[in-house]
Amino acid sequence: MTNEIILLKLGGSLITDKDIAYTPRLDKLKELANEIKTVLDLNPSTGSGRRPTWSLILGHGSGSFGHVAAKKHGTRDGVQTKEGWQGFAEVRYQAAELNRYVVQSLLEAGLPAIPFPPSASMISDNRKVIQHNVATIQKALEHHLLPVVQGDVAFDESLGGTILSTEDVFSFLIEKFNCTRILLAGIEAGVWEDFPARTRLMKQIQLSDYEKKRAGIKGSVSTDVTGGMKAKVEEMFSLIQKIKT
């Protein structure tokens, strides 16, 4: 295995137009894929048969694909009825469509990307992942492949079915791998104290002073069933406390 694993999330607002349903930002995906390729090419020992200094697990949000379908069917809150399971299948289809665009961009940039959709391998309980065969991701890392996870539907012991955000997936992976850093790429320059005015950008957010700042951090102005920026900031506090130091 590798010495260090970095988690990178491409936000749904960055890779799709969240205001127009089912619309990928293809130019941005191409740009991001080329930037990731450039950085990975600088990684010592990559492709040489020896262990690289670090490896990357890439995640991406659902943007105007999964979130639109999920809001329509209320999938994140649970799935119990025949109509709900029909919606569950639709959300999965839309999540897979966006994942195809992401992986295609990575492959075209020369990156050996392999998707690991949560719907095919993860089971959760109240949106906390409790089962997943991480050996497949481990094998991908050992062979210098690029694992790609995503926000997706999942079977859930308490809710029947639900939606796992990329952060939900990362939370599980942090417990299983030697993850040392989490990087988030979004359409905004960072976290704003006064969104949507966007005049005061937070240079750093500490848990100790978050209560004083949280009023200015809002949810998404577009459709986002997993809570938008405010939820992402609070999820990051939870995630970084799990990182092995």
C-alpha cells in the first residue's frame, strides 16, 4: 500500500450547471482532468512499479444530475414505497450519467480512472456506511489506478434506501485508509462569511470560533438535497477529526 492517501472532491456546483437540470460543464471537467494528471505525474515513483509517495482517491458530487432527481422523489429521507424505489432507480441512473462524464474526461486526459459507485457496493444505516468491500479500492491503489467515488444512492438498513453524499463516503474511507488530507474543489473561491453578498471570504475556519461565524454560512442557492455549503463545512469538521496524524 501507499504511504499517504489524499481525498479530493470535485463539487457538483463546479462540474455541472446546478441551475439547469442534467447539464455537465464539459470544459471544466476537461480542465480539471488535465490539472489532476499534471499533479499526479509529479508524484515520485508513480508508474515505476515502486510505491508512490502518495495516492489519490477522487470523489465528485451529483450537481444538477442526482440532486434534481433526488429532490423530486425525496430519496435522501428514505425509500419504502413502490414509487419511491422507482425514484431510487432514477436517481441512480442520473448519478451514473454524471459519473460517466467525469470518468470519460479523466480517461481522455490519460488517467486510469476506475469508478466505485456506492450503490453497487455500500450499505448504510441512517446514512452511515456500515458495509463496503474496500479491498477493491485497495487493489486499484496498489496498481496505480485512480479510484473514483461519488454521491449516489445506497441501500440503508433503517431507511430502506437513501442518498450518500461524497462526504458520507469519505467518512467511511478515512476509517479504512491512511488518509492525511481532504481537498475540496468548488465553484466558489472558498467559504463566505456573508453569502450571497460574497464580500468577506474566510481565510481559515476553526472549530473553536465556528459558532460566531456560522450564521453567515448558508445552504446552496441551487438544488442540493445534502445541505449545501453549511452542511459541507460541518461535515468537514467531523471528517478532519478522523484523519490519522
